[in-house]
Amino acid sequence: MVESLHPDSVQHQLLTTDENCIFLLLDMDPCLLFFLLLLIGRNGLCQQAEVCLKSVINSCEDCIRSGPYCMWCKDLNFTKSGEQETVRCDTKAKLIERGCKTEDIIFPEDSKQIDKEDPLSESFNQEKPVQLSPQKISLKLRPGLSTTFSVSFKRVQGYPVDLYYLMDLSYSMKDDLENVKGLGKDLFEALKNITDYAQIGDRILCTLTGIASTSSHVLTRFGAFVDKTVLPYTNTNKEKLQKPCDENDQQCQAAFGYRHVLNMTSSETQFKEKVTEQFISGNLDSPEGSLDAMMQAAVCGDKIGWRNSSTRLIVLTTDAGFHMAGDGKLAGILEPSDEQCHMENRRYTKSIDMDYPSVGQLAMQLEKNNIQPIFAVTENVANVYKELSEMIPKSEVGVLSSDSKNVVELIKTAYNSLSSKVTLTHDNLPDNVRVIYTPKCKDAGQPGNSEGVCNNVKPGEKISFDVTVTAESCMNDKSFTIRPLGIKDTLTVSLSTNCDCECKDPEDSIHSHCKGKGRVKCGICSCSEGYVGQFCECSIGDKDKRSLRASCQRNNGTMECEGRGDCVCGRCQCHTTESGSSYHGDYCECDNEHCEKFQNKLCGGTGKCNCGRCECNAGYEGSACQCKVSEEACRTLNDTVCFGRGTCKCNRCECKEGYQRPQCQLCLGCPDPCQTKLNCIECLGFDSGPFKKNCSVACRKSIYHEMVDQFTIPDKQCLQKDTEGCWIKFKLDQLVREDNYKAEILKQRDCPEPPSVVAIIGGSIASVALIGILLLMLIKLLLYMKDLKEFRKFENEKKKSKWAEADNPLFQNATTTVTNPTFTGE
């Protein structure tokens, strides 16, 4: 089935599918909408005008790619001599207005072809029922224009359901496990009410229980997990690894990450026995390894046993939060999850080697494998899992009772909610492609560019979506898929764009229209080797074609003749403008239509436009000749124009830099003339300073000075120090022009008296002598203090000494005593 879209229908199609217009009308108050529709009439607000925005057009292909409404006229005689070939590219209406016949207008048409369209299945009586139609479609689009096709969906009655039950088996779920062991019969009954083709698989999260029912048979399997068996998640003491529960609990499983316990079985009794054999385990922290288990359950499809044609559900039952990517760093696990299956001998072998998966990774794998999670959680973590559900498409959250007795009812409610909501979306959308979904059902959601939603869809009810596809640029052999979330059926959309022209040119390699030196391609000449020009009239001879073209490029640019002419034999032949005048200049850089306007008139109607600038008539001036020549407002009290420090344009002073309007009298940002003119004042008034030798040359043209005893100029007085250290008092009055002053200089300078040499020398000697005496006295004082300290120390030691009185053992008394008879004792 192939459908072509005629050019005349493109505008109507855009008007009915433009998403901006739809959203505007949907959001508007009904009364205001009615009033607005009355005003805008048939071709009002939502009308998208046909406009061809041309840039550089050298061929029909360039024209087609420049805009969605651009068409090409291939009529050989459509352009006049010297007229640019760009005029061949325009909207259909303008081309016909310029005389192009309809059969000569080239406009690639959009087309769509349905490659596979199997009918929708009525019930599940085959291995692979069809719930989405069509299955394959091919589109060939014009860039910028959209096409719409319809996609139908019908949920098959009795469609198989695979339910995988994941139950947290950490120690806090001990009471819940006992209740779950008695839920087998209720789960079987609930599944039989949903479909005759159901399958339950159970993973204990530390999870549990799997049930499947095929026709009248119920098949079961289950597995279990707790958390990674490394610190800080699990106590790694050897005894604690074997028994992580309390000492009083005799029935306790050893710590483990995740394992698969039981394969398919058709016996409800055997299922009950295997579930009864399961016991709780334990870990240290509150969050569990839920994401690890869900990831393995999603990607190990062949080992879990997901069927190809079924609704896949994972029911996660827990009372705690979850670990996610990055938490593994606490245990030194740095390798991120690779989203692959690592299950050997029914165990997850990479539990202690790989980090937990991220929420994004899990969401992607669940969506990729068409698995819809149901989070059955306790009240304390309900908000956490509601936030998680917002990041995982097609997921539901239910609140468990404290003992998990309501889990069966919760699963039924969540399944009904998931199955009644149909969300159509896409995968692998190419760049520069937009898709808009418009649902057609009783309870339809808003049109959207990422998905379309129908709510409250019953089994066996047929619904449809209008899918609008727009390609923004040229592309070939691209494809993307459209599918309902949670359903395996897909629609493959093959996409190509129509950017080529099929002009059905004459087969002659030489054509008379091209002077016998080229062939016709879509109405324009394609010249043979050695010839150039609009009609191949120029022979390039010995010259290089590139050098000829370079001579038509201004400032070594890339555009020939500024895009306004043709390079013929190395010279620009300028085109005519749309109004009939011609471009001019060596490179066609000038035109006489793009000058400044005043009162919506070119050059104010009082001048002539020449190469983008206005040449005003006598008596007018301004960039747009908008002013009469007048200096009335620029005249000063001394009959000058702007004090000679600006020009009068449009009866208004345009001052030189720094000077202020209205008449350029003051310069607030200029340097202080008291400082800039000091050297001239010094040389003019006192014949000294840096300009002493050339004072007349440097200063007499800018300063007229007068030596006075008292000032007569009312301006600010200047007080500056000259090169001799004297203070000069003067006043400046700025005359007409920028650097022209009148100066009044006081005859008497204030010069300080010269210092006394004798006093300086005497003072210096006295200061040196005084300093020397003070230094000697200081040294003497220091020596005296030191001696005094030593003397006091000696006195203290003397007082402390004790002299012992004893006989000298070496002393011997005299043996003979001689008395002097003359000694009187005096």
C-alpha cells in the first residue's frame, strides 16, 4: 500500500497536525476560543504561511533542501539574461505568478508504504498473537513537512501472564514469610481469574514464590536473595555467615546474594512444599539488594523462563529500601554493573564483584525486556518506591499490610491498573526527527512528542493512535521502532527523505540552450569541460577555472559576486533585484534598496540611496536624510557652533569624546588642565621649566597668557608647584576649540627661603657629638650595671660560706721557746 501526499494537501495537513496550535486550543477557555475563532476566520491563527527562505541556490537540490515550501521551475526560458538562477526557487504561488507552468514545477512528494499489516488477533488461540498493527511501514518525507499514519492496538482476550514474585527474606520479613507460605492457592486462583495462560515465577528478595498456570496447569518456580555477603552489608564472621539470624532462631538460611531454587513444576502441592522449605536469612544494614535481584531476573530470560508472548510482571515485596549504584564502594566494589546475566548453578556469581545497578540501568533493562514491576511495600517505605516508580515506565506501587495478607488483592489491583493503561512510545529515534502521538480512544491523554497514552482500556477493545513524523534534515535509510510499553509487539518505521530532483532532463549531452557547450539539468546549463557561464558562453582557455572564480570573490571570500551575480570569464555580471533595479559594484556588493528609512521612506524621501548609504538632497542631512540643514540649536552665546568642540548634525551637537551636550562646553572626563598646562604656564610666565627653550613653539598656539596682580577670570584658581619648588597661582578660561585657553598668571610666586648652610653644618656636628656622648654614657651605664651585678653576687656567696675551725694535722708545736727581753708588748 503506497500513499502519496500531493503538494496542495500539505498545507491542510500541517494545519490539522501542528502540535503548537493543538496545545493552544486545548488549553484555552471555551468562550474565549469561540470568540477567537470568529475573529481569525478560516485562515487564522493556526495557519502556517508558505514561505521559501532561500540562501545560496545553485541547483534544484539546493532549492529543495532550503525549505519545506521551496519548489523549482525547470522551464528553460524562465530566467532572463543576467538574471540569477535563484529566482527559479520559490513557493508554488510565486512561481506561477512569475509565469512558470504547473507541469514545469519540481516538488518531491511525500510517500508512505505499509510493508506488513497482519490483522489484530481476537483471542489467544495461537503462539504469537498480534496486538499492534501495522508491523512495518516505510516513509519518504520532504524535510520540514510531516506525515501522519494510524497505529491500532487491541489487547488480546486471555493474553498470557508471567508473574514473578520477589519477596524480601531479610529478618524483618519473618512474619510475612509465614503468611506467604499459605498464599499459593490464592495466587493460583487470582491468576486464573486474569487469564487461562498465566505463569508465576518466584524470586525471594531475599525473594520468593513463582507460579504459572497454562490452561489448567499451574507451573511454579522461585528463588531467593538477601544482600551482598561482604561488610558492611553482612557480618563476615564465619559463624554469622552460616547463621545470620538471632541465636534463638533455629530455622535460618546462610547469608547469600541471590540464587535460583526451583524450576518449573505443575504440582501445586510440590510448589507449597518447596515454599515451606524456605526460611528467613539476615544482613546488617536496612537497605536490601533488591535491584541486584531484579536485574538478574530481567536479563536472565532463558534461565528464568520468560515466554516470548506474554505479559511479564515482577512483584517485589519488601519493607525496606534498596541499595543502588555507588553503594558498593563502601565494600570496596568499584566495578559497575554490566547489565549481563551472571547466573551459574542457580547462583548470582558476581554479587561480591560488581556494584549494584543504577535505577537508570534497571529501568532500561525492564523496558527492553517488556517487564512491568509491581512494588508491594509497607507504609514506611511507600514514598521511596513511589519516587522509584516515577523513574521506571509502566510500574505500580501498592501498600502492604503489616503481615502481607493483602498481597494477592494488591497484585490484582496493580495488574488491572497496568493492563488498562496503554502507552505508545518509540526507541532509537534518529537525530533531527520529531514524533507526535495523538491518542484516539475514550479516555485519551494529551498529544505528546515522547509518548501517547490511553487509559481505562478494556481487554478486546480496539484503540488507535495518530503518529505524526517530521524529518528536519535530509537522511537515508534510517529506522526506529514504535511499541506499547510492556508489550512485545513493535512497529518498525523505515525513514528516508526526498531531497533529490527528478526533472526528466533531455538525454542529449549537448544542448542548444547551452550554446552547444553543455547539457540541461533541471532547466539550467551544466557546462562541458573548459566552458563556464550561465549559458556556457565563456571559454576559459588556458586559465584555471578556480582562478577565474577567485577573481569574482571579494577579499578572498568564498561567495562569488556576493551571491548577487554570475562570474562570467572572471568578471561579475550582476543580477537584477526583485524590484527591477540592478546590483552594482565590482563584486555586485552594492544595491540601491537597502538604505536607512525615515517615516517608512527610503532616505526619508529627501535623498538617494547609493550602495547602502543615503546621498541627501540640498538642504537635508542625516543618515536617512531626515533633517533639514540648520545650526540654530548648536549656536552658542559667543556665536560659535558647539564651541568648536563638535559638529552640528540635524540641528544637534555631536561632541568630541568627553565633551557634553547640548553645546559641548564642558568635558567631565577630560584631564585637569591645571596639571596638563603647568609646564606652559611656567615657561610663559617665568621663563623656566621643561619648555624653556621652545616655549613659543610648544605653548603660544594653545595658550594666550597675561601676567596680573589680581585675577579677573571667574573660573577655578589653579595652585601648582613648578620645577624650582615655587607655588604658581593662575586661572584658565577655555576659549573656542578644543585646545585653546586664556591664562591669567600672578606675577609673584611663593618661593620658600633657601636653607642656612652654616646652621645645617653646625647642627649636624652638634647632633653627631650629642649622639656620641649619649652612646658613651649608655656604654658606661651598661658596664656599671654589670659590675654591680657581679659584686652583689659575690656578697651573696660570701654570706653563704661557713669556715670550719680544726687543728692542722701537719702542724707541730715548737720545742724551744725564746723570749725577747726587750719586748714590752706594745
